[in-house]
Amino acid sequence: MDFLTYLLTGIFLTPFAEMIEMPDLFFQALWDGFVSGTLYGLIALGFVLIFKASGVFNFAQPILVVLAALALISFYKMGIPAWLSVVCVLIMFYALAWLIERLILRKLVNTDGNILFMSTVALSFIIIGAAQWIFGGRPSSMIHKELGFPTGSLEWPMFGGGVYFEMLDISAAVVAVLLILTLGLFFSRTKIGRGLRAVADDPQAALSVGISLNQIWVIVWFVAGVVALVTGIFWGARSDVSFALQIIGFKALPVLIIGGFTSVPGAIVGGLMIGLGEKIFEIYWGPLLGSGVEGWFAYVIALGFLLFKPQGLFGDKIIERV
Amino acid sequence: MVNEQKKVMMEVKNIKLRFGGVVAIQNVSFDIQEGEIRAIIGPNGAGKSSMLNVINGFYHPQEGEIWFNGEKRPSMEPYEVAKTGIARTFQNIALFKGMTTIENVMTGRQLKMHKNFFWQLLRYGPAIEEEVQHRKRCEEIIDFLEINNIRKTPVGSLPYGLQKRVELARALAMEPELLLLDEPMAGMNVEEKQDMSRFIVDVNEEFGTTIALIEHDMGVVMDLADRVVVLNYGELLADGTPKEVQADQAVIDAYLGVPH
Amino acid sequence: MYFRETGQFKSKYKEELAAFPIFEDKIGIAIAAIIAFILIPLFGLPGLSYEFTISAVMIPVVIFTITTLGLNILLGFAGQISLGTAAFMGVGAYSCYKIMTIFPDLNALICVVLSGVVTAFVGTIFGLPSLRIKGFYLMVATLAAQFFLEWAFIRIPWLYNYNISGAIEVPYKEMFGIVLTGAKSEPLTRYFVCLAFLVVLTWLASNVIRGRIGRSWMMIRDMDIAAELIGVRPLTAKLSAFAFSSFYIGISGALMVFFWLGAAEVESFDINHSFTYLFMVIIGGLGSITGSYFGAILVWVVPVILKEYGKSVFGIDAFIMENFTTILLGVVMLTILIVEPHGLARIWQIAKQKLRLWPFPY
């Protein structure tokens, strides 16, 4: 009986009481959740773009984030100025996209989604091995200061306490939102964007109207690299840069489930939902379960969606035909 | 006509099927009598395949009743319908691509095999006896349909006509009371069509299986079918013997168009 | 490998339904058995120390073959993808530990089998989403299992008996006076235990997949709608596949900790291991029992031997070899996907087919 009371108050009473008692803490949690939400949304967007354009579920996206961050730091350590290092990383990603297209995708045209997916898993093993070999396995810190992003924090006093806005988080949110908008416009308004959607729909039909499949793929993978770089910079700045960064890439999967695999707004809304949800759940309900729930909260939410709304919030409805 | 004395095997009454706002079947009723070959014809999008899917339990109609062997059938899932003795083939071949011909045919015996998991684990005694006994039956069906030579070929590599035949074999292995054929002759050349027609008639006569088939080739339908149902835009247009249907003005209009 | 099957006629269906209908296959199996049961235990592998051969090559490869078999049943035969393999092995390991603690007098082998049963149960629960979803969606659902279970292994101290280290400590167990587990056990004993499990489990798997239940899995894999219209109930077929597969994976997890590692922490069950097992299945060949052997051997033995030779013969740093083998694994996997998506088993089959017709291919 005692245990039940403890459980019920723990679930239904204490968390809300805490929210009301310490609104500043609550707002802090909201803000933190919002920032990670935008980054989740951004990386989910990387998945969605590739999925829409080539039907490939790109499992290498998480490792691309690590690769981007590590490469950036290494270029800087070699004595290249910070912003020039960014350019170098971009060039590297373009080369990588070209190689991937040339060596892998071109050979796997017209194979089914599962095989393409497996090949990206294999690709991520190659990248892990190569990145560890070249950059070493030790964690290092991000060069966001050198890139000119502001540090420090703004304090906004309220309710007797205060909410801290890290300058870095603000810039992360701003850059993420800008990038999302740019990509959205790029893919809906430009010729390349149209070509991309055509390829996604039916590669052969797209070929027959003169769209270059190879060029599209290179562009898409390059864009995925850009998204990885941005995520890598900001997420790397919030923690250390190491292979553990992969985990954030995996977080994009539940985001995709919630938003729907093919929807750009879905990726963003899903990202925010997961970001906010897991932060709040961790702070207010986590202690009840022994904390560390951030690791699986997103997946369990996704599971709920899978069971009751498999197409996600914005996805195309799945219709089965005989 | 001797139809009057025959027992009605299946009767669909006032079936209405909607997908969202689209009405696929509107108030269709007809019956299938024991031992006959019943054709369902109509232009593309007339709701023929949807009708089969309703009988199969794959779609659940919003309104209407299905009577099978004199009993009103409750809403069923496809695997439950299969247990009542209804088998079917598909318009776009739905063979198990990873298996050989004989394995595909063996899948039709699935419902007739009952030995439990532990016998299966050991594959000894009753389990292997059962396997052998059903294998024998499948070989007979394979002989019947003259596909012995492709017994061990993976079905994915077979030509289209043969795949259709394997699919028929699989359905026959279920020893159904009612066999539904969804365009069994689509995409075949004349010779293949003749073979297939011969098999359908043989199945009907030798096994006494009741058959309902969807077909576009009018010549085939007129030769094979005892009675014909015509659907158009989800509605019942005509129902009767091939001769009656052929002469029906509404059917001619639907197929050839009405002068404006 | 030069043989003909011509002239081997079968006069009974029963003979044709046997596991190895062709005489030469029986010889092949016999040779493999002699190598695994007699030659390696007697002489080890050339160029490697005997101790190393048994403990670092043979025991793990036998255990991973069981894992691969289990995952192959699910992915290759029933067509249901899972990325939670490593976590399910964890379930096997932790439940074996709990069973041993609760029933201290129970035979170690029975504990292992029981832990397989527990894992089958857990696997079935996490297989429930497969009734509604498939493909990538199911994959994400199994990822939920992976991360949730990993969390549970850390946060529920009851699972590791409140040890301060947070790890499983393998107790001392014996049978017929022979030490089976714990620090004092002989590697060779543990090797034979694992091998015995592998042989029995392979036999059972090959029985099940050729019978009614195995066929229902393959029907669901190849064309789920047609399967349902033939009378296969998706619920039964899918969940039985999850249960059967998890049984194997659970056993392999228990064996891994109690007969190989001797202690285990959460890191042994993380997502990267899940990927490795997935690779074993794909490289070996989806839907092939022989392939499961090939896959486990290639993915485990080759890197281990490379690392060992790299160190002892060429003096290359272990860190570099580690990365090199990771890259190699990725490259092999990609090559297989591009050349022959059905894996080594298929390449083997094609080679056999060609040999059979040689030297007159037409």
C-alpha cells in the first residue's frame, strides 16, 4: 500500500508540484529541451532528405556527425584557421559523397531498400574504422570559440530564480532553424529540389526526363554531410567530441517515426517533441525509475506511435493492396 | 438449366465497401452455387478484385452479409476464412519467391498439418509421417497440373505462365470447397490460355471444386463459365448465363460506351 | 570438392526429406565434425598458441554461431528485422545469473536452457510490435528494446545481485566431478559444452525450418498477405519466430558470459555488438543454416587471427589492427551486398552448382 501511494504521488503529484513551485527550473528544462529538440530535428532532417531523394535509409548519418566533428578539430589542429577548416571539411564531404556515389550507390541501383540500408551500415563501419585510425579514439573539445560563436550565458530573472540561456545554445537554435529553412526552400523551390523529388518517386522515370541520378545522389549526400557538420559542431560543443556522439544520431530514428519518414515538418516537430519530452521526463519522472531514462524515453514514445499511428504525425498513409 | 436444383454455396447480400470517401462496391448481391464455374467480369476499377477481397476477409465491408454453406458468416480475418475452405490465386502473382515449386505447393497443406511444435523440433515419428503423407498429395497435384519438371526450381526464376500454374497448384493443395481465381489468364498467350482453361475445367470436373473467377478475356469467360456476374463502377450490372449477359443492353453499353 | 550426385536415386519421400539427402554432403559434415571435435582440441590451429585457439577463437566462434543461427531464424527465415540481438543476449546472461543464484544446486546446463526460455519470453514481448509494423519501423521498435534493456541492466541492481562492480560474477559449477564454469574450469571443457549446445541447436533448427512451422515463417517472410490467405495466422507465426529465435540468442548470451568471458558488464551487450551479429547473418547468408556458420567464422575468426598475426608476425600496433579489421569488415560486407546479396551461402551454392556441371557446363 505504501509503495502504491509512493508510486502514485511520484507519478501524478510530485512532478507537477515541483513544476509549480520552481517555475524557473521548469522553464530551464523547457529551454534545454528545445535546444536539443532543434538539433534532433536537424539530424532527422538529414535522414528525411536522403530517404526522400534516394529511398535510402542512411544509417551512416550518426557516424557522419562524429566524422565531421573530428575532422574539423583535426584540420584546426593542423594549423588551418577555424573557418577555413570548415571549408576543408565541406570539401572532404563533397569528395566523400562523390566516392560513395561512385563506389557504392551506382552499383546498387535498383536493389531493394533493405540492401541499401545494410550497405549504409557497412559504410558506417568503414567510416568508424577509418576515423579512429586517422583521428585517434580520444575525446577532444570542439573549436566553437575559434569559430566565433559567442560563449557565456544570458540570465533572465523570473519567479525569484533565473533561467540561463547559454549563448552557444541560442546560436545552435538559430543556426539550426536557419539551416532547416534554407533546406526546406532549396528542396521545394529549386530545380535540383524538384529533380530530387522526381528521383525519389521513380528513378527510371526521372532518368527518362533527363535528370542525372548520379549528380542528385552526390548532392544529397553532400547535404547530409553539411547537416552532420552543423550538428557535430553544436552537439560537440555541448559535450566532448567522441564516438559517443553517435547516440544523438540514433535519436533521430524515433524522431522520424513520430514525424513520418517522408515529412520535413514532421522531422522538426518530432525533434522538438522528443527533445522537450525527454528533458521533462528525465527531470520530473526520472528519479522514480532511477534516472538515465533519457536513453530510452524517445524510443518508447516512438513505440507508442508505431502501435497506434504507424505513419507518424505527417507521414503518408500506408495502404496495403492485394 | 439445372441450376435450380443446385445448392447455393455462397451468397453475398447487399455488400457495400468504402475506402474513405471512395465507394468501391455499392450494394452488390449474388450467389455462387455448388459445383459451378462462376465468372465475375467488368471493366477496370469495377470492384471485381475488391469483391474477392471481401469474400476472402481481407476487406471488411461496411454493410452487407456473407452466407457460406447456409450460415451467415461473422466478420473474419483472412486466415480464418482460409480454414472454412476458401482458397485463392492473385492477379499479381503472390508466390513465395524464396521457395521452390514443391515448397510453394506444400504451403497449401499448412492448414491440414497439425503435429505440434515438439514433434516438429524432433522431426521424427508423427511429424515426418505427416510430412511424407502431405508431400504425396502435393506430388499428385503437381502431376495433375503438369509441372513435374520444375518441381525443384525456385519459383522466382520461372516464366510467368508457369508461375500462375504453380499458384493454382498451391491453391489446389488446400483442397478448397470454393476456389477464387483473380485473372488466372492475364498476360498469357493463346496457348497458355488454352492450357489454363483446360486445367480450370478439369479441376471443376475432377475435384468438384466450385470456382469463382475474374477474367477479362470474353471468349474464355463465355466458354468456361456457367453463370456470369457483371460489375460496373462497383454496382451490379447483370447476372445470368453467358448468353443472357452477352445480350444484355446495359452490359454492351458499359463495355462499348453509349453514344452521346 | 569434386563429386556427382547422379545415380543417387530416392525411392521414398522420407529419404528425400532427410537432412542431407546427398551422400557427399554427409562426408562433408563428418569432416567438419572431426575437425571441430578431434583435430582442433588435439592440435589447435597452426601458428596460434593452443590456449589462444581454444579460448579466443573457438569458444567464441561456437557461441556466436548459435547467436547467428538465432538471428537468422528471425531475419532470414521469418523476415523480421531486429537490432536488439545483443540486448537479448544480455537477457540470457542476466537471467542465467539469477537462476543460478536462486537455485544454487541446479545443473549449470539446465540453467543455460532455462535462461533461453526466459529470453524467449522477453523476446516475444518485444516482438509484439511486429504484428502492426514491418521493415524500418520494426527496426526502430527493436532499437527501443536494445536501449531499454541496456538501461535496465544498469539501473536494476537486483539483476546483478547488487554487486558493487555492477558486473556478473560467474559462480563455480560442476557436473560429474568436472568443473564447468568459474575461474578453475578448463577451456577445453567449456569448448565442448558450447560445441554440444551448437550441435543440438543446429539439429533442432534444421528440423523446425523444414517442417510446418518453419514454412509458416518463410511464408510470412516472402509474402505476408498470401500467407494469411492460405491460413497462416500472422500472430502465431511472427511471435513463434521471435520466441524461437530469442531462445537461441538467450542461450548464446548465457554461454558467452558463463563459458567464455567469465564476467560481463553492460558493454558486452551494446548496440555495436548487435550490428556485428547482423553482419554475421548477412555475410553468411540470410535464410541459410550453413550460412550462419560461415558468417560467424568469417566475422569473428578472420579479424582475431589477423590481429594476432599482425601483432606477432609484423609487430603492428593492436589499435591499428583493430581499426583495420573494422574497415575490412565493412568492405567485405559492402562487397557481398554488391556482388551477391544472399551472402556466402549462396556463393557456395553457386560454386557447387558449377562444379556439378564441370567440365561440361552446357
